[in-house]
Amino acid sequence: MKAAVYRSKQRFEVTDIPAPEAGPGQVVIKINSSAICGTDVHAFMYDMPQPGAVLGHEFAGVIAAVGDGVTRWKVGDRVVGGGGDFPLGKEPPTRAHPRYNYRTMGFADTRTRGYAEYTVLEEWAPSPIPDAVPDDAASLTEPCAVAVHAVRRSALRLGGTVGVIGAGPIGLLVIQAARAAGASKVIVAEPAPGRAEAARALGAAAVIDPFEQNTVERMVELTGGLGPDVVFDCAGIKTTLHQAFEGVRRAGEVVLVAVPWEEMPLRPVEWMTREIDFRASWGSDPEDWRISLDLMAEGKISASAMMSDTSFISLDEIQETFEGLMKPTTQLQTVIRI
């Protein structure tokens, strides 16, 4: 089967490797759509994956084969590659390890995942795709679950105001998840015109261009001089976390959703008298996947609206695509059709 194998030093090789077989209690998934995640781009930038690894954890497809003892699935069932309830003792290290460090521990896995024609999972791992959700949209279930998890972990209450810094794929999903959770107003900071337009279309009450306006001043102005109740940093670049702390209201909350790999300078004296709470949000739990699929099926979150004709590439284009994503981009979402 064809797969994009990471070799080293920012280099993929699209080549043929043996197709996986289903062992007892396992299923083989024929992958139809695999979205490119920002964490994989960061791993590529910093040469973090193990040589020989096949990355990709945002994918949708169909069950192609089942192993002995599998009763939950049959061939042809539509699934996404995660969201199942972890059996006791099978929890991921991000949840089970008491001192997990993503930078040093996050890319030890060399199993074949989503940037390939087929992958194999334990029977408990996939989740069924509702009929109302197409495959391309379903491939964004994992990032949608990340957004849902961040909103569910936050202090957002019905009628609360929200700030979102960065309207990339995660930011656009946070906008929608916050509105689904009852936010009365979502204010977004995003300089890229295409992403700003998408933010408005997906429910942002106002979009600030940080190159043209002061993000903090404008967020405060748009919330009656108070600042949003919760600010989600979905950009994670040098200045954004400090902007989130400066912009949030007194006794409000800042939630870091982005995964910054560089140091982010803060000047706490400018905002700590407001007694702000801070929360980091990482990944998602199985319940977040189920909620995400339900919200997409009900039309309360639109993954399809985050895609355009330029969103889709073939597996053969993965090297040039990752090289392009290392630089600032206005792309909404990139999906590999396999």
C-alpha cells in the first residue's frame, strides 16, 4: 500500500509498504480522508518523528477487515480513527503519565497511522460516523474534539462573552463550539482575510485585524469596557498569550489551546491584579469525540465550511504541502484524499 513515510530532516518519502493485517480484536481501516494537523507540522519543522513513522491522526474511512473476536464492527462501517473508550490500562500517556512532556515524549510512536491507504486499530478505538457527516468533514473530528474539550474545560457559561485569538482550523472550531455552548458573543482576532471571513461566516460577532487595530483595546471596547469572560489562545505565537491575559475581564479565564514550541514572554504586572485564572487544554477525551460528531450531525458545527477546493491534496503532494505549512499561511484546512 502507499504511505508517506517520515525519513528524517523534514523529509517524507511516499512509497509502498506492507498493508497491515487485523490481529485478534483489531480492525483494518481503509482511509479515505486524512486531515493535516498543526502538531504534525510542528513535528516536521523540529524533526521530531522517529524515522520510519507514518504520521496522521485525523482521519476517516471504512472498516476493510476485522480480526478474530471482533463483534462491534463489520466490513463497510464508516469510522473515524479515535474516540473509543480506553480499556483499563490502555489510557494514553498524555492522561496516564504523571509527568508527561509532549516535546520529549510525543513522537515515540512508529506505527502506521493516517498518512497511508490503510491502518490498523484495536476494536475499541474507532468511533462510528453519523450518516449526516461526510468523510471529509469527519476527518476533522479529532481537531473538533480538541475545540470541544477546550470549551468544556473552560469557565464559559450560558450568555458569556468569548475572545478567540487565531482563526486557523482550531480557532474556527472553538468559535463554533463556544456558540454551541451558549456564548452570547464571540470576538476573534485574525489578520488573514480568508480566515477572518470564515470566522464571520461561522458566527463571530466581530473580527479584529491585529495589524490594523489593537487587539486588547478592541476586545475590551466590544465588551463594554470589561473584556471577554474567557479568551482562548488558538494561535500560540510570541505575543498572543500576553494579549489574552491583557484582554480578559477581571476574574476571567485564559485558555491556551495552541501548542507553542517557543518561549512566550509575559509581563504579569500588567494583568495579575485582575486575578485571572489560567487553564491549559490538551487533546480530548472520548466523550469529546462523541459530542463533536453529534454537533456536526446536527449542523451546529460545520467542518465543511472550513474547506474549499484548494483544501484537498493527494498523498503525493505531502512533502511540498508540509514545507508550505511551515510558513505563515492563510489556508483554512488541508485534507489528504487517499
